[in-house]
Amino acid sequence: MRWLDHRDPVPDALHGAIIALGNFDGFHGGHQAVAREAIEWAHQEGRPSIIATFDPHPVRFFRPDVPPFHLTTLEQRQELYIAAGATAMLVFHFDKELASTSAEDFISKILIERLGAFGVVTGGDFTFGQGARGNVELLRSMGSELGMQSRVVDVVEEGEEVVSSSRIRDALRDGDPQLAARLLTRPFAIRGIVEHGDKRGREIGYPTANLSIEKYLRPKYGVYAVTGRILATGQELIGAANLGIRPQFEPPKELLEPYFFDFSGDLYGQEVEVAFHHFLRPEAKFDTLDLLLEQMEKDCAEARRLLSARGND
């Protein structure tokens, strides 16, 4: 799949594409509806389809100190867009130049002249251009004048509420990964390189794969039933993971620490994706190591039970 940069002209083979316009960070059910419309339209027209995203997120550009909130990395987005059937991913690099581009210039100079878009598809609340002054009405009117078509996709609802990234973030912060999964149409997952740690887990019989959380949204700290995937091999794993600052040990350090059942290989340096399925309990500090081990045994048993039930759904 091609990975395009908005600052460059698109290759000739992708000129005249249908572009799904949005940030599409989580690529949740609502985002998928926009992408699906673009891809189906492209197929009908015999044209390539492109799904766009912004990096960094405009919120991060304007408010660099805001706490981490990403639901996916660019690499995860690319894989999701491939799975959706898009021809290419377009990354709008959100910098000072793009932030100061007028809505009119965004349409005429970027979408039409540089990218050669035949048509664009957006959600109804999509805004763009300096001061977010551009909207779907401007896309429709100005785009039509310049020979570019546009379509708008209605919101998608789940549980009588609109599917949105903010709902997903709230669900994860509340310790409800199952609601987040319904909105995303897949479990929320953190991907990272397994790092060397202080070997505390190995010393107590629960060797963990230590992952830095980096720019991801922080779900509620605690213990989760998780699945894992080793990206290099595709091997699937199941386990329990602690997400948080490890209050039992000093010094506190924020980590995602999955313990994968029935796995004895070396994961150091491997890229692993950890998917969150069930929240088991909040982080806690125990009076003794024996009490911690007793609780960890219970956590693992409950995670096995829940993940086994998931497999039988």
C-alpha cells in the first residue's frame, strides 16, 4: 500500500482518486463508513481510493502539552486502511504551513492541483483550513465549481449515541474496553517494542514483556485480560497485563506489562501488539509479596476464563 505525503504530487497512477477526508485516528465504525463510501465510489468509477489522516493531530499541533490521546499509530492506521480496501494512505503533515492554509487554498491548491482528487468523502462535521473555517458546504460548492465532486456520510450510532473518538477515549479511561471495542469494531491495542526491564516479573514467576505506552491514550490503570500478536511472526498470544506505574515496586515507572500464558520465548526487541479485552481490577499495592502473588494467580485464572469464553462466542 502506498504511503503518500500531502506535500508531494501524487503518482500518476493515483491521480484522479476518491479521497476519504478526515483524521481517522481510531478508524472506528463512523470512520469506516466514510472510508467505505469512498472505496465503493472509487470502484464504481474505476478509480483508486485514498484514505487520509493527519500527523501530528491538529490538536497536538495547537496544544502540544495536551495529555496523550492517540488511539492508533500511523502504522496501525495503514494496516487498517489496507484491510478496508483502500489503494493508498495519505498523510497530511500538520505543520505551520498547513495550519495557515486557507480553506479555499486547501481545496484548490492541495486537493485539486497537487493531489488531483476526482472526489472527496467526509463526515458531516469535517472542518479544514485556517481557523477550521472550511466545512462540507464549502467543499460541495467550491469543489463543484472546480470540477471536484464531494459526498457526506451520516453519523453512525451505537446504543442510540453517535460513534465518536471521544466516546472511545472516555470508555477506555473508565475501564470499559468492551464498549471501546464495540465502537472501534475491534479491541483497542497498543503496539510497541519489548524493552529490557528490571526483571521483577521474572523473579516472581511472571515474566512480562515491558512496553512503553508513548503517545497512546492512557486507559484506566489496572489489570486487563489481553491478547498479543508478535508482528514479525503473526503468533497470537493470550495473557494478563498490568497497565500503570507498578505501585508495588520502586521507583514508579509507567509501563504496559503483559504476561503471556504458555509462552517461553524471548520477546526482547520484538514488536508486539497488545489488545485490551476485559478490565479485571485497578492497580493496587499489597502489604506483602505473597498477597501480590496470590492476587496475580487469581487475575491470570480470570483472564484465562474470560478469553476462553471469548473464543467460544
